[in-house]
Amino acid sequence: MIRTVAADMDSVVRIEDLSQEFDKVVERVIGTVGVAYTAIGSDRLEGISRIERQVDACARAYVAGRCDRNLWLQVLDDYERSWLVAADLASVDAPVTQTMAA
């Protein structure tokens, strides 16, 4: 059974679609961070674990109609940025290019 909720009269938010968007971000992170992953300290990985929980919570809220697409995309940006910062590949304030279609 596919879990869906009407986000507005013209669109439906499906957890499967959000998962695919998240997978694209993960692929970009893997491609960018690569071997730098082994140099990431456990303290930084704890921060990433927190943002992963935020991604999950936001996805559930979005499907339930409790947040909007802009917040979802911001959380994905924050997730990607947290990996880049953890791997010392970007500063905290550096913009992350988001290529998701609205």
C-alpha cells in the first residue's frame, strides 16, 4: 500500500518520491566526499546522525501535510552541507546547489 496525502489540490506527496530525492542527495554526497569519509571524526558523524533523523522526521511531516516542499528541500540541503562540512570540503555557510525539480 502506498502512503499518500494531498499536499494541495494538484499534487500528492509520496514517501517513495521523497526517498528517491534523498537517494539523489546521498549519491552526490558519496561522489563528493569519497575517500574523505574515512577522515571524518566520530564527533562529526554524530552531527550527521542528528540531521539524518531530521530528514526522516521532515519526510514524515511532509507526507502527513505538516510541512511544505520548501522545508523538505532545505532539510536536504542541510544534510548535504553537513557531510561536506564534516569532510572539510565546504564551510558551514557555503551554498549547496540543489537540483531537485519543484
